[in-house]
Amino acid sequence: LNMSRQLATFARRMGDFEQLIIAIATNDFKRVNVLLRTAIKNGASINTITAQIIEAAQGIRSTKGFTKFEHDLSLLIYRIGGHSLLYSLNHALGLPSLRTINNAANFVKITPTFGPISAAEICANIQNVILKPRTLAGKTGKHGIVIMMDECAVEERCDYFPSANKIGGLCQKHSGGIPLTLQTYKSAMTIVNALHEGTVHFAKEMLVVAVRFGNEENIYPILVAPTCKMETAEDTVALYEMIISAWDDVARETCGVIRNFATDGDPNRRRAGYLLFCQEELPTSHPLYEILSNLKGLNLCTGKDLILQTIDWRHEIKRDSQLLGNCTLVRQPSGMTVDGRIINPFFLGETLNLLPDQDEKSVHRLLNPNDAQNVPTALGLVDAIIQLHDLKPPSSNVELATTLDSTRLLGYLFENFSHPFITPEASLSDQIQMLSTYAHLAFVLFREFRTDFMSNQLYGDTQTTAKNIVFSVAKQQLLDPNVKVNANEDGTDPVESHFGFMRMAGSHNSAMSYKQGVERNGWACDIQGVYSRWPQLHQESRRRRITRTSHKDHLNTSKWIADLLAGRCDLIDCWCLGEAEAIRILKLFSKLSPEKYDFHAILATSGVDFLRPWGNNIYPGLAADPDRSV
């Protein structure tokens, strides 16, 4: 009898489950998973769940509650596709509506700049963009802070900001004496007359200053200012000091100290960096001095709190708005003088043709690219020159055989500067050793051949990059040796990614006014926040993948396979190994006499280091002569 009852109960339950499956299969119902999750949580029976599914399909019952993923997905759809697309998907798939995400999300809003830049707006953005969101997310740890700066183009026109009742889009440098608040018709005419007289200008670009925490991928804009590109180095120094002061007042105690300022090689920012961040020698009492003082040739001058400036290494290899890299120098008719030999397109064209994987057409593309700013092409030329290491010239070409050593020397120079940033198999120790080799080689060649070898500005920029990376490793070893440090992360690439998100938010339309730029900066923060929480949603740019060498300019730490822990890098040992490698290369491929690369004797002279190759506190990077790498 009991067995019969159990079988009947089992058969009835099986029938209930079949009815549930049929109800799910035959009803076109959005978000059935939410209904099931809620019903199970409330202890509902199978029959009750089946009835609720049927009611939901008939529109009698609506499901409530959304997951964090659904909120973020709706936010992403709204920022990239707009309100209309979100409305359609809300009704088609049951995703959260705009009203729902407005109630649940904290949208990033940037405080715009009206008139000259002020500390108040920087502090307001630090509070709204960094402190509040990170506190809500539970990110309260201290980090080494990197301040990144770059510009993007904006349409030259004014905008009205209703919330402030002010006019925006006028250059911040010259709009200080003009009332930007629209109180009367006369206020508007004052602005119009100033524009006609040329005392104020429409902004040509939008300056974005952003904060990055350690090796985090996200950045946080703290200043979005319109600029006419007429600022001086002294203006930039004042801006740097204002940013440092605002950060120290608002965020230093909770977020950490500023480690460096990263730029793209802009001449004014370069000069400001020398003026502000090479003021004083590292104190002998500082814990870093014990290590860094043993790295002979390393410039030990820093700014307040050991803040340094760094230049994006990508801009030292490719042509950018202000700076051309090494590849452009060898493409010029004047070329680069290495060991007394002028290496220019004519010589390289003959030499590179001898490589097995090159022909006349491919060499012509490398030496005469359609886009001089194309990084993959620049890296392709670098790789081709590096391959000349192992080239055996025809025995009949005696002249080529005698001059090939200069090209090999150039190849080693390029290899030791580029490979630390684009080789995922390079450990942190390998990176420091290669940068040390580059610093020693460039020091010798620049002292000997001066600007015939490399422009003053480019030499200073590359040595500044190497110096900053060494300092960053040493600082991290003191702060926390179990944290990764990657030379590849040095620079402003995250800001360029941020600009990409801004274009995504504008339907991939790069044209925008200043007002739209301010809005899109906040939208870009929302987009990058969603992608950081749900990386599977982000379709990585093809140029950022590492399946081909042409994408190596956009690697990041997540793609690295070698050991990058700061505590496992012996800076003194790596620096000395780099010096030894430089001496080996110079002995093999240079005609210079040994005293030219007697580093012990040369660097024993007071005030001589890699940033000041002739001492007397003279920095080539501050030279006013034309930069022929531009």
C-alpha cells in the first residue's frame, strides 16, 4: 500500500515537472530565470511556479528585480546605443529601463572649466569622479598615482551650459577677463566682440588630465579644459603645481601620493617637467638612495615627494603631433650618424633588401609609409633593422661589409629600447637590463656625435623614460615588493583608450564640441567601468592583440607571461649587466676608442649623468634648437 502511494506521488510530481517544462517551452516569456529564482527563494511549489509562468506570459504578472550584470548591460547599451536602443531592448528582452538604471547607478559627471583653470574644479572632480565611486566600490587602498595628460580635437564653437548659465568652449588661457555668465544681452555681445578682436579664442582642443591608480586599467578624469594651444611652459608648471596641491588637499591621505606625470612629449610639458621635477638631488638620507646611488649614470634629480615626469615610449618610436621617434630619423635624408656612418633611407634600402623576408616593395613601404605616425610600420622597421644582427653580406660587396657594423650597432640600440615594452617574455629584470644597455649606448653615441646622432629632445625623452621606470621599480619595492611593475605600462596609452570610449559614446563620431566632450568624458568612464567589471563584453581592438608584431604597441600587463614582481628585480645587478652588455656591443661593432666608453672614468666627473652628458647642469632636452625628429 505504501509503495502504491509513493508511486502515485512520484507520478504526480513527474506530471507537475512535465507541465513546468511545457510551460517554459511554449510561452514566450522574458526573464524567466528571474521568476524562477524568486519563486524558489520564496519556497513556491512546482504548480505555483507553472501558474506564475503562464500568468507572466499572459501579461498578468510582471517580474521584479535585476542583477548587477543586467544593470551594467543596460548602462552600456544606453551609453553606446542611446535611449532609443535601450527602450527597444527593455521591451524586447526585459532589460532595466533608463529610469531603473538612473535610480540604481551613479553616473559620472565631470565639472567643466569656464575661464582659467582653478583648483576648485579639480577638487570637485576628484571628489565626484574618484573618491565617491571608489568608496562605494570598496576601493580604499593606497596606490602609486600617475597623472596622465593628453588632448583631443574639438569643434571650434561656443556652447551654452544651462546648469551654470555660462558659455563654454572658449580657451581657458585668455577668457579670464571676460564675463562668461549670461546675465543680459550685453554679456553675450561682450563675448562676441572679444572673439572678433582676437582677445579670446575658440578652443581647438580639449585638455584631459586623468588619474591612474597603480596598474589598474581604469582612469579617472579630474580636469577637462578647453585650450587654444597657446600655453607656455610656465603655464604648464603652474598647472602641474595646482594639480599636485589639489590632490594633496583632497585625496593624498586616502588614495596615495603622486608618483609621476605622464605625457606624450609635448614641448611645453617636456620643459615644465625639467623645471619642476629635476629641482633637487635625491637626499642621501632617503631609503631609495642606497640603491639608486649605485646605478652609475642614473640622474637622481627629482621634484617634490620624488615626483618625476615620463614620456610615452610609443611617441618616442612613432611620429606624433609633437614628437617623431627614432624611425623617422633614419627615414630622413640626413639620417642618424652612428659610429661615423650616416644611416639614411638610401643606405637602409640597399641593406634591408638583403634580408630573406624583404624585397624592394616591402622595404619601400617600411622606409616610405603612407602614415608616418603608424606604429606597426615603425615597429616593422625596427624589427627589420634588428634582423641585420645576423646578416652575412656578399663577399663581393666589400664596402657593405665594412659599414654593416654601424647598422648592427643601431639595431642593438633599437632592440634594447623597444623590446622591454613589446616582449611578453621579458621579465622585469630583463626590462631593466635592456633599458640600462640602451641608456649606456645612447649616452656614448650622443656624447660623440651629438645631434647628428639624435636630436637633443629625443635623447632627453628616451633617457627620461628609462629613468622613470627604474625609479618606479625602486619605489614599488619600498611600498610593496609583491606588486607587479611593467615597463610597458609607462606612458599615456590609457588616455588614448579613454578617447576611444568617448568616440564610442558618440556613435563613433570623433567630431564633438567642448560641451559634448565634457559629457562624453563622463560617459567614457561609465563604459570603461562596465568593461572592467565584465571584461567578456569588451571586444578588444585588433591592434591590441598580440597575435602579430604589428599589435605590440598596445600590450598590457595581463598579456605578459614573464615575472614582473618588483621584489624579484635586483636593480643594481640588472643595471651593471646592462652596462657590461653595452661595452660588449661597442667593442664588437664600434670604431670608437675604449676611453670613449670608459663609464667608470666618464661618470666620475661631478654632475655628469645620462640626462646631463656634459655636466654643468645642462639638460639637452631643454635645448631650444629645432627638433629634427619632429
